[in-house]
Amino acid sequence: MTLILVRPHTSLLDGPKVAWRLYRAGVRRAVFPVDPDYARHPVWGRLLSAYGWLIGRQEMVAMDARSPHALRELARRLKVGRTVVLFPQGTGLSDPLRPDQPGAAWLVRVTNTDTKELRI
């Protein structure tokens, strides 16, 4: 199980760019939490899912950053051996120096997982 923390999150293209880099590095079936507005959008959701499927069967899951249930789901997936890619600063894109959201530290603590940092 691996948790990949990606910083800074400054563009809507960061997720697809990271998915491509992971694919090139041989990482398959990673879980990408995505803002529900994009994940459930009739067009963007389908495009993101198709892109992920094509480049390594990466999985997109809708995740509301304000919901503890979403973090528990990520913890469950980590505990069964999945790789999870998380942008710990959250979804706001305006300030690349903003601090991490507390959920990222909680996830590391409760899963006691191998954590890797990825700069984009």
C-alpha cells in the first residue's frame, strides 16, 4: 500500500498529468479522489474515467473533502493494498503555497502507510 502526496495542486490538469506519470512509471490501478463536481459531471466525469482506464486502469472516486466518510474509504483502500494519490492541499487552485488539509495527516496516521511525495 502506498499513499502518494502530490504538491502543489495548481491546475485542473494536475490529476491527468500525475496519472500519466504513474502509468509511465508502471503504477496501475491507483485511486484518485476527485472533487464530486467533476467526478459526477456528465461530461467531465466520463472523460476522466475513460482517460484513467486507458492509462493503467487508474480509478477515479468522488470525494468531498469535507466528509470524513470519504477519508475512511481511502483508508480502507490503502489497507487492502491499493495505491492512493492525494492532493493534500485540497481543491483550491489559487495559492500554490497553501497548507495541507488535516485529512492527509490523518490518513497517514491511521493507515501507517508508505508515503511518497511527488512534486509537479
